[in-house]
Amino acid sequence: MAVLRGGVFGCGMISEFHLRGWQRIPEVEIVALGNRTISRAEARRDQYAPEARLYGDLGAMLRAERLDFVDILSVPWL
């Protein structure tokens, strides 16, 4: 089965639970993490997706990556 390439944008508290879930699915690889505060994305990368590229802007992530899905975890007003 093909592996789905995913991105997660929004690396606050709830992202830990989502990333744990994505880790449990062998057909999913998180290849990109994003957050307006890049240090939060770095912390999640170190814990859950060491090969993921980091972005401070969702648009930049979408332009640069060929993603099958994006898990958007930011607050609605951003």
C-alpha cells in the first residue's frame, strides 16, 4: 500500500495527540510541520517526525510540499 504524505500545521498542545495518532498508522508519513512560532514546530519534529521539514507559514508549506493531506490544528481566526 502507498504511504500518504502528510503535513501538520499548528504545533500547540493538541498536536501532540494528533502526531501520536499519525505515528500509529504505518501508511502515513508526516513530512512537514508548521507553526507561526517555529520553535514549537521544532519541538514536535524532535519528538514525532525527525525527518519533517519546518514552516512558519501554511501557504509556504502548501507551495513547497506535495502533500496528500494537511492536519490543520491552528485556532480558527488565523
